[in-house]
Amino acid sequence: MVRETVIQGGGGGDGTNRPAGGQPYRDGDDESRFQNELRPQSIADVVGQREVVDRLRIMLNAARKRKEPLGHLLFDGPPGLGKTTFATVIPKELGTECQITSGPVLTAPKDLMPYLTNVSYGSVLFIDEIHRLPPAVEEFLYPVMEDFRMDITLGEGLNARTINMKLKPFTVIGATTRSGLLTAPLRDRFVNREHLDFYTDDDLAEIVRRNATKLRMHIDPEASAEIAKRSRGTPRVSNNLLRWTRDFADSEADGRVTTELAKIALAKRDVDVLGLDRRDRRYIETLINVFSGGPAGVQSLGHSLNIPPDTLEDEVEPFLLRIGFLQRTPRGRMLTATAFQHLGITPPTDNPADQGRLF
């Protein structure tokens, strides 16, 4: 049986798994149960990421045959692609215990010690957002991962002494959305590293169909495909859109999700056929109306939209870059012809970008 110890950042200020200023989440709270009840429970239930799944099967089979702990494993990739899902499925496949924490919660080495003293042979310690570990905690983790040894310093100054505590061999699974922020010593201590990429529309449609069954809702196959193609290649987005469509169907119809109803529901949420939402279109329209399609600096765009520039860089621009609507040039951001074509707008003839072609 898998025992999970969970400490989540972003909850109450006391570090417990509770909403800020509220009561602890109860088992009946739909908000806290939604992602967990849709999460796959075994490696066979995982849809997509086929190459990653195949490699994980080999690792798991080898660990089971040798009756040894799995090698330390690092998952990296954009948010919502299943890093936590893989990290929680692995201990279930191995039939071992799992403890869960996150980098921002571990502010000092003493915060990590309760987890290390509770590890059992072959168990899993999952550290989410591991790139946010403070340097002191990261350095404390080096001998833990390499030699399964915890170095505890007692006293200060000339009277200080170090006690070495041996730990039972176990597995550290890390997850990060910013692998470039990991230091080389920490990254190299992970024996295995897997990168998760965006999902295809077919895989997302299958995820929507399976999750609709878990939610006991009827959805047409075409409606599943409609939700999938607007999900930005991300299962978390498809789950959120599925939940919204279910609410819309229960509120405005008989609960059955048809293709037409799915289109109406997603239009009501301002999600178009490519997955662009209201903020994406505001960004594009501002770049067209204020800056004639670009080039424009991110600082100027941020001031025009009243959105912090780092929010634009982290949340808005990556998807527009991925679908070919935006270019980052030395002079600033520029829209491509594909963006104008999608919006049905003729590119402005006085675009400053065109002036360079005259010389």
C-alpha cells in the first residue's frame, strides 16, 4: 500500500494542505479531488508520452527483478504535462511508500530531515519544483542521493562535530518546469532524466474520453476531439475545459455533451479553435492596434496591457511562439502572417518591419 505524505506550497501559511485562511481540505471537496480522481493509477493507464512510458517500464521491470530501489529520476517539461502523475504512479507500480514535498517548502536542511528519517528501503521521495531548493538544502541533499548518508552538524565553532547517519537506499524523484535553473551537481546526481513534451490531439481526445467516463458524463467522440484541439497540447488544460463543459451542459442543457454544445461552451469561455483565450487575443490585438504588428518591446507591451512583463514572457508568449504567431527579434516582438490570417486581418502596410526591406 502506498503511503503519501503531502506538504504543498501555496496553501496556508503554516505549511499545511489547506486553502489560505481556510479549513483543511476535506475528502468531499470537489476542488481538491478533481485532479486526483482523473489522474492515472498505473503506468498502463497513462496516455501519450509513449517513449517515456516505454523507458519507465524498462526501469521498473529491472528494479523489480533485482529487488533494488529505482535510480534517482528527474522529470522536466512545461506545466501540466504529467510530471506529478508519473511521480505518483511509479511508487504504486513498485508497491512502495511515497512522500511528497516541494522545493519552496524546504527552506533549510532541517525541513528535509523528517522525510529522510521516514524513508524505507526502496521508497520514493518526490520533490516538486526541485529547481527552487535553496543552496543549503541542495548541498545537504548531495550525500543523501549519492551515498544515502545524512550529515548532521552539532554545535558551533570549535565545538562543532558532524554525525554521519546512514539511510536506507531509496529513490528521489524530482520534477521541474525550469530545468535550466538546476545546478550541474544536482542534475548529475539523477541517474535517469526524462523530458515530457506536448501531447497530440489524438492523445488528448483519448484522455478527455477516459476522464469523461470517470466523471460519469456522456460525451460524443467529436466533442472530445473539439476539446482536445483547444487544449494547447496539455492534459491539465483539457481537464479544465472538460470540467467547464460538464458544468455548462448540466446548467444549460440535459447534461449530454454534443459537439455543438462543446463549441458553445468553449466559446462562452472565450477559447477559440486554436486554444487562444481572452488574454492571448488582447496581446495580439494590442500588438496590432498600438504597434502595427511590431516590433515592440515586452516592457511597452506590458505597460499597454497593464500586465507585468515577466507574466507575458512566462504565460502568454510561449504558446504564441509555439504555434508560430509571434517572433522574438532583437528589435522586439513581431506578429507573423499566420497570426493576421487567423484573425482575418490584413497586415498593415505601414508596418515598420517592412521599412527595412526598402534599404
